[in-house]
Amino acid sequence: MIKFFRKIRQNLLSEGKTRKYFKYAIGEIFLVVIGILIALSINNWNEKQKEEKSELLILKTLQKDFIENKKIFSDIVDKQTFVIGNCKSLIECFERKNVQYKRDSIGRFIYYGAFNYYRAEPILGGYQAMVGSGDLKILKSETLKSKLALFSAEINQGFEDESLSINLLNTLHNEFKSIETLFLDDKLRQSIGLSKIKEDGEEQNIIISNLYQNSNILHPLFIKTGVETNRLKLYVKMLDYSNEILNLVESELKEKITKA
């Protein structure tokens, strides 16, 4: 096409038709510009399609991850609440110092409260891979990107008390180890192959009374309950974040499906 216009321009010049020559020259330039614009539009459209497919894949990955994270944090909130409840009940026993007060439940308070520690392990692989590869910028929702960043930051900062929690756990294990098997409930004893203990109320009362005199238990138990309560607040917060992120992701996916 360009050769065709060039030949026409040469003929016009040779014939002295300068005005027509300029018209054809402008037309040739116009066609070239139009061709470039069309090529750019096609290229931009192709890039946009690639980004749309990439964003859809990212959203589906996030949806899968945060459905699981929602389950993880929902489960850990229930477990953490159970641990705190047992710790508080055990503290109440020590404060009352009544050997008859909830005597049959003290073992459960110890094993499900003082001896328990849970840590949530959320799924962040997909998000971290996106950050590392730079693919996160493909997401159009700034709100979603902001929530993901907050979620990641909270998780990274949320386990600073882990060493303290382990130390408290070890301290309480050491203080209770002399009476561990005595206070195991029947189901726990059976699960580890021990027979049911023949109850001796007087002996149990003496052991519990001596236990209440141990001044090394109540203080770490208070600290543990406080640490567990703070961790519960974090897990509730992370559950809220998981719900918000999942709602945002599913809203984005719904919008894309509607457009398609």
C-alpha cells in the first residue's frame, strides 16, 4: 500500500502536480498513523486480556486460601475460648482454696487449661508468592490489597509472645507434674492405656490442699490466662479480616463473571 502511494506521489511530482502530491502524502501519513494506532489497540487489548486472566487466577487462589483461613481461625477461636475458660476455673479453685470445690473437675482444668497451647497457622503462600513476583499489582481493588497487607502484618507481629507462652507452659508442667496422673480424667487415662483410679476422697483432699499451698502456680497461671486472652483477641481480629477479605474477593469474582 505504501509503495502504491509512493509511486503515485512520484508521478504527481514528475507531472508538476504539487498540490495533489501533498494531499497524497498526507493521506499516506494518515494511513500509517491509523495502522500504528490499530496495532497498539490490538496489543493493549491482548495485554488487558492477559491481565484479566491473571487477576481471575489470583482471585480464585485467594478465595481458596481464605475459605481455609476462615475455618482455621473459627476453629482456633473456639479452642482458645475453651483454654481460657479452664484457666479461669482453675484460678478460681486456687483462690477459694476449698478442697471440695469442683474437686472432680480440677484435672480437666489443668489439662485443658494450664497445659494447653494453640497457635493458628494461616495459609499465606498464595499472597506471599504474589508479593514476591509482583503479581499483586494486577489486582484492581485497592481495598482488597490494603486488607491483605494488614492481614499479613498482623500475622507476622502476632506471635511475639510465643516464647513466653512456651516458658509458662513448661513452668506449669513442672509445678503440676507430681500430681499429673492422679488428676487425669478417665477418658484421658484410657487413651494412654491407664486403668481407672480407685477414688480415695481423703487422699485427694490432702493432695489438693497441698497443691493450693504451692505459691509457684497462681502467678504464672494468671500470666498465662492474660497471654491466652490477648491471643484470643488477635484470632478474633484475624477471623474478621478473613471474612472481610473473602467477601471482597468473592465480590470481585462475581463482578467478573457478570461482565463475562
